[in-house]
Amino acid sequence: MPRIRGGSIEEHHEMVWAGLAAAMRELLLERDYDSITMGHIAARTGLARNTLYNYARDKAALVQELTRRAARPAVERVAAIAGQSAEPAAARLREIVEVVLAASTDLALHLMFRPGSGQPVADLPVGPDNPFHLIVVEVEQVVRDGVERGEFREVGDVRLVVELLSGAMRAGAERIGREPAAFADTVRAAREIILAALVRQPDQL
């Protein structure tokens, strides 16, 4: 029976997942995603390959779970910001933009996309278990708040507008991935684009 790390089974599993995330980050710095195998991951983590398959049936499933776990702090932070209903909607969106783009610097989240292609390596589940879906839901509510208060113009289909604006965030995350030093400028540009699409102009007041 494998030796248990930590003081409980739950703690043991969390430690193994932390090790898997660290191993994937290291491997991505050394080689292309497609060349990484479950054997590489097991060896880097110090797990027997059979033990690794207890955590994920294949590399795609491993990516899904690592992505979900890596996104958890950002999801919680976005939810907290979105819930500050006393704050102006624009101020909340500005903060959310920075949180999401900062999260995109984590290599564990880069696992969801093949470098340069923009295509998912593995599909995350649809609905509440998808961390990106959870962030979008919070942003939609902030936009609705802004529209109801008159901060934002009437946008019609809020879900569609947020989906389109998420393209700017996606492009920003890819830019930061290619050029980490551009983080501050990218956050600034993303904020300008998103708020320009939502905030009422003087002739709309």
C-alpha cells in the first residue's frame, strides 16, 4: 500500500494534487505540451504510474482537474468582488479584469490551451463545475447591476455581450503568455476596451 503523505487521506490527496500541478508547470517550461506523457508526470511527481491513473484516467482528464483547482482562487476572488454591490459596477469590473489576467499567468491554467492555437486541450464540463463559466456568471451579474443603475448603457443580450468581451480577455491572456512584461499595459488596455463597450457616453445620458 502506498505511503500516505500528511495526517489524513484528504490531506494526502491535496498534497498529491499540489505535486502534480508543480510537476506540470516544470515540464511545460522544459518541453512542448504534446510531448509530455503520463510517464513524465509520474516520474516528476515521484508517483508510480499506476498510482497516477488513480487520480486521472489520461492526460486530458488530469488537465481538467488541474485547471479547475488552479482557477479556484480566481473564481473565489471574482465572486467576492462581484458581490460588493455597494461599489460601482465599473469599479468592480476593473478589479475583475486584473484578477482574471493575473490568474492567466499561472502555467496550470495555460494547460487548457495549446500554445498558439487557442484550442482547448480538453473540454471542461459545462455548467457550475466549469470555473470559467462561474467567472462569466459573476461578470454577467455585474453588467446587469450596471445597466439597472444607469452606469452602463442598455446592451440587450447581456450574456452575448459578456461572451464577446471575454474575447478581449482571452487575447489579453495570450499576450501576457507571450510577453509577461506586458502585464500592466495589457490590463490597462483590456479595462479600456471593456468599459468603453459598456459605460454610457455623454450623448447617451
